[in-house]
Amino acid sequence: MRITRILAQSTLALGVSLIGLGNASAELPADQGIGQTTLPFPPEPHRAYIVDVEFESFVAGRVTVVDPEKKKMLGMVPTGFAAPSTLSRDGKTLFTADLFYSRGTRGTRTDVLTAWDTSTLSPSYEVLIPTKRAEALTQRYALGTSTDDRFVYVYNFTPSTSVTVVDVKAKAVAGEIAIPGCVLNYPVGKRSFASLCGDGSVQLVTLNDEGKEISRTHTAFFDPNAEKLVERAYAVGDIYYFVTTTGTVRGVDFSGKQPKVLEAWELVTDAAEKKAGWAPGGWQLITVAPKLNRLYVLMHDAHEAMKWEDPSPIVWVYDLKTHKRIGTLEAPNPIWSLHATSDDNPLLLGTNIAGGLEVFDLKSGKHTGTMERIQKTATQVLSH
């Protein structure tokens, strides 16, 4: 009897509460904060975009937008099937080259270049592109923009290689340019892009204002039979820096009438460090802070030829003018990909293997913290 009375009283009280909630809910305003936040423009120089391919599923990925200073997540953009991503030069647009199947994992394939507004993180438009976009772990220069934001270059692999040129002004494909024996598209100025070729040369393709090829040149760059050059370069203006798996830095300057190969130099010069097997490693293993004129390289000891892509918590710092090592940074977790912001007070951002983002203040050389659980399989970090 006592239990019955308690249940009856509880049920009555719950009913009264629900009636009260029902009346109250009609007076509550709609939540304006979910999916409707507008980020400021121009973007903050430290705002970062983490490209996450979601390796465990790979069908759908994301770009997570963060404020690494405040260790705060700002938003997220959904992408299709390990989509390469890049930012427009004017800061207004995030481009992703998405791939979708009509049945999710099978069916009719559709490839699109999606233009996302960097303030609202919503799609502004999309352009249908040929169903040839390379299906691979994302990296720099699988997608790039001309310096005037007129063209976007999409790298294709079928397994023949080509570049789809998208005219952003017309919001249409301008054409496709074959680059047999070469990979990726490194944007050069307003109307050119370079590619790295299997014979050790760099190929430079120049376009007209309609996005059509008007010239092509090859310049000898390295000996592919003598060294393994990592294609994941980093650009400062029209100068691209590459590194070999054993630690040779090679650069090429595209700012003149003809590409100029820069003098090569070594990351590891100390005999004891060479003996210990120090060499670069990781995925996006190099980056540059242009205002400091410094190169940052993920390094590990006991180098093994087939394990050079392994992550590392150690970053070596070099002066790009003198080619001398001027410091070492160490993260609390192994890092797979690096990126330095390009402002006067730059940060170094490293995606760690635990799903976090390591943050360094590069003027002080101090590790300022870790953003935990911000990604799953991050391959790339972008900033304005």
C-alpha cells in the first residue's frame, strides 16, 4: 500500500512537472548557437584547419576548425572520401575536392570541388569535376590555388596522372592537363603549376587566362637512383623546399623566368648524430615560419629505410639563411604532421598520434599545451 501511494504521488508530481515544462518550452527562444556561429573576417592568423581523413572509415572525413591559442574548437566541415583541402589566398574560402558514391561505399561516383565559406563554414557552391581525383592520404599540393585565386588545381590519378583546372570565376572546369610520369601540382604565381617527375626533374606548366596550357618545361632537380626525395614539400612564396628520407634539403625557386635549383644542404652534420641514425620522418614532416625564416623538421634517431614515415616528438629548428640548426623542440606526444602559421608571432602546430594537437609558441620556443581529442587521423594542418 505504501509503495502504491509513493508511485501515485511520484506520477502526479512528474505529470505536473511535464505540464510546466510544456508551458515553459513554448516561451523559450530557438537556440542560435548550434551550427549558426559566424567566425570573424578576416580570419585570425592562428585559426587552423585540421584535415582529418578518418582512416578507420575513410568514406567520410572532416576538416576541424580550431583556435589553438585558446585551445578551442570553432567548427567542423564534412568532406567526402579523404578529400584534399586548401585555403584561398584571400582567406574567404576553404576548398575541398570531395568524392561520393551513390550507395555510400559503392554505386555511381561523383567528384566535386566544394567551396566553403570560412566564416559560416557552410558550402558557397560546388563544381562537378571529372571522376579522376586521386584517392590517397591527403597532402599539400594535391589541391592548390593560383595566387590570384582564379584557378584551383586538382591532382588526378587513374593511375595515369593529370591536373583538373577549375575556373573559380566561371565556377566551371577549364580543362584537364596530362602530366605523365609526374605527380602533384605545386602552384606557381598566377598562371603556372609545377609537378615532380619520376626522372628527377621538375615540370613547369604555364596556362593562359582561360586555363589552357601554353608552355611546358623540364628542369633537372635530383637523382632518383641515388636518393629518395619526399614529394611533400613546403612553399615560401614561389620557393619550394623538399627533403630526402636521409636528410638532404633541396629547394627550387620558381620566381624567375626559369626554375632555379638551389644549393642542397644537410640536416645532420654531426658525426655522432649521423652514427645514431638521426633522419627526418613523419607525414607532413617539414614546415616553415616565413616571418622567422626558420625551417622545422620532424626528426627521429635509429632511422630505418622502410619506417621513415614514423612519427616523432622531436622537431629540429634551422635558420634558412645559414642552414644551421638553432634549436630543438620536444612535444609530449609523437607528432605525424607539422604546420607553422605565417604571422609575426607564429605557432607551430603538430597533429599527434593520440588524436590531439600540439601547440608551440615559436618566438619563445615553448610548448603551450595540447588540444586533446580534436581529430582521429589528421594528415594536414592549414592556416591563413
